[in-house]
Amino acid sequence: MLPLTDRMRTEVAIIGAGPAGLLLSHLLALEGIESVVVETRSREYVESRIRAGILESSTVALLEAAGVGERLRAVGEEHCGIYLQWPGERHHLDFLGLAGRTVWMYGQTELTRDLGRARDAAGQRFYYGVSATAVHDLHSDRPYVTFQAFDGREVRLDADVIAGCDGAHGPSRAAVPVTARQVWERTYPYSWLGILADAAPSTDHLIYAWHPDGFALHSMRSRTVSRLYLQVEPGTDIADWPDDRIWEALATRLGHGQDGWKLITGRITEKSVLPMRSYVMAPMRHGRLFLAGDAAHTVPPTGAKGLNLAAADVALLARALTAMLREHDSRLADAYSDTALRRVWRSTHFSWWMTTMMHSTGDPFDAQLQLTQLDWVANSTAGATGLAENYTGPPSARAEPWSRPDDTPAFGRVALPRLTCSP
Ligand SMILES: Cc1cc2nc3c(=O)[nH]c(=O)nc-3n(C[C@H](O)[C@H](O)[C@H](O)COP(=O)(O)OP(=O)(O)OC[C@H]3O[C@@H](n4cnc5c(N)ncnc54)[C@H](O)[C@@H]3O)c2cc1C
């Protein structure tokens, strides 16, 4: 780590070393723009925090274009579909055939490490283990951040712009006055119990399972590590879920024994309960403070969108700040919030739709509506295409998130169901 001074200056002060903050510092550096990243947690903690694992193809393209896609291509896994299931039925949705795009399985931990290493190689200044982070003078052209460094020294970081990439509980979101923002939110009446297990995946693609006992998801992190989730009551105490109970519930909900399919179990290495929430704040800018990623919006993880939205935001923001700081052209910066929010709302709707379709409410009427919806999605090309198009995400965010490259195939070309879709 570089030595601290009590007063520093940079072009862009970035709060938060999650995926949004690290990727933004990397993209800005590619444009020759200097930044400093400050983070409350230790680097080890940030790099081992188990969270997202699905990357849209546009996120993969962005990472590759930015020179940080090599390990992803080497050890990540391309998935060209998912399974949707409910008791007695399992259907494969072929994303490649339906939407012309795929997703990649690559853990947020791995991505964070890749970005950290790339920033190290470029001599990035970052400060882990800080506290009392605060933002100041947001309406001047010399805003600044103050924080207490890990050694107790008070530091002032002057900048041209501050990027709030500090997630849902950081100070950036809270720095926007209540009178200057609009908030939309939804808290869902269920949570997820997520586990990481030393168990080979029992499936080639993710399984999204509706079950009257509650939703279950079979995901994976590698050939030897599985990531699985169970719908549980909000406020669930993890102590009430010993390992045997978790495996039993997963086996029931995922259909162990159905058509000979078997759930492979193993040692559980991590367990946590995740509340389910949708949140959007607008605008994503307040004076010289720009918000990106979870600092501005939260989606329930059912649609696998949180990390991808963070990447899409900072792709737009890096371009906007480059034009603003290098060319003195603030048009992209002025349009940043509206442009980013179009994608945010599409993903917010999709995440809400997947969540409400897949989670049991205990109401028999809801259950019948969910089952007929699942049947339609799985068995109609129109329904399946809608899911595939949203799950794999709109094309690249680097230029204009809604522009369709000429080579994007037409939707709905492939009949369902197909059991494999290897490209
Ligand atoms: C518990 C949890 C589990 C998740 N699981 C999944 C999942 O299974 N699948 C999925 O698709 N998505 C999941 N997500 C969503 C996904 O991980 C996020 O959307 C993604 O991390 C967003 O990246 P970000 O950089 O915007 O925010 P974050 O990753 O939250 O990074 C923000 C950073 O800011 C730092 N910070 C906070 N306050 C301060 C401060 N005062 N000063 C300095 N730094 C600060 C934080 O320590 C953090 O490192 C999960 C999210 C959470 C919170």
C-alpha cells in the first residue's frame, strides 16, 4: 500500500472497492484518468465475499475489452441456458437459440481479484480499512471526501468528481438530500438461505425450481463447488437450518429421484441468509457525486442482475467522466442518470418478475397462476424468448445500452425444449 498523506488530490475519488468501484477505476485509467479508491473493509474480506456468479455476455465483452477477461475465459464457464422446473417437470431454455446470447458463470470473488490485480499492476492508489467516510461540497467543482485511515489519521481527498460505489449501506446514497431524490422500493415476504458446498454440480446449467415448500436454485462456482439456495422465511435464524435439513429441503424441492436425477451433496463451507428487496433511487447523480451499482439500486438475486447492472453503470460513467474531464463536454454526464436508469428499470422488472413467478406464497390461487405462467414460459417460444432475452441482458453498455449490433440474431429461432445447447 502507498504511504498516506493527510491531504491528497485526485481526479475521481471512488468510494467502495466492490465490483463497481474497481471496474470504474480500471476503465478510467484506460482513458488516462487518475482515481483513488477508499474502502471500509480489508482487501481480503472484499475478495472473499461470496455473492454473485452470473455474468451477462455484455459484461463479459466489457471485461475483455478492458483487458481483464483472460482468467474469466480460462476458468469461467459459458452457459447457454437454464432449467425451469416444477414438480414432475423440468424444461431447458436455450438462450443461444432464443436470444443469440449466453451468460458466464464466474464468481464475484474471482472478478474482484482480477480487477484488484489489474489495478495493482497499474499502480492504483487504494485505501482499505478506512472509517467515517463522508462526502463534502458536492455542488462545487472541488468536492472532497474525508475518511479516517486504518492507522487513525484523518485524511481529506480532493477531487473533480466523486463516484459513490459504496453499495446499499454506504454514505453516498445517504448524502443525496431526501428532497432531491425519488425512491421506489419493495420488500419481499421471503428470504434466501444460500450455501456454498464442496460438491460437484449435479447439473450442467442452473436449475430454477418452483415447489410448494418454496423456491430452490441449483447454481455452481466450479466443477467441484456448488452454490445452492432455498426460499426461507424473512428473519430466519441460520441455527435453525443444520446441514442435514438444508440438503433434505434441497433434495425435495429440486426433485431428487425425479426421472433418475440425483442431487450430489458435500461439505457445506458457507451459509448465509439474504433478504429479498428491490430498490431504485433517482437521479443517480447529485452535483459532482455520481452513484453506480448497488449504491443506487438493489434487485433480488433471482434474475442475477446486481453485478451486471453495476458493470453497465460504470461503463456509462467512465465514458461520461472522460468526456467531462478531458473534453470539457458534460452532455454524457448530464444524461448519465437517465441513460443508466433505463437498463436499471428493465432489470428491476425482470428480477421482480422472476421472483414473483418462482417463490411460493402459500396462497393456492397464487400457486395456480405461477404454474400456468411457468408452463407458458417453458412451452411457448414467445414466453421463453422473453425470459432468455432479459436473463442474458441487452447488448453491450459501453456505447449505448440499447443499440442492437447488426449481428444480433433474430429472437425465437429455436423450438423448445432441447436438453443441451452447446455452442
Ligand atoms: C449479501 C449479498 C449477497 C448477494 N448475493 C448475490 C447472489 O447470490 N447473486 C447475485 O446475482 N447477486 C448477489 N448480490 C448482488 C451483487 O453482489 C451486487 O449487486 C454487487 O456486489 C454490486 O456491486 P457494487 O460494487 O455496486 O456494490 P458492493 O459489492 O456492495 O460494493 C460496495 C463496496 O463499498 C464498500 N463501502 C460501504 N460503505 C463504505 C464506506 N462508508 N466507505 C468506503 N467503502 C464503503 C463496501 O464494503 C463494499 O466493498 C448479493 C448482494 C449482497 C449484498
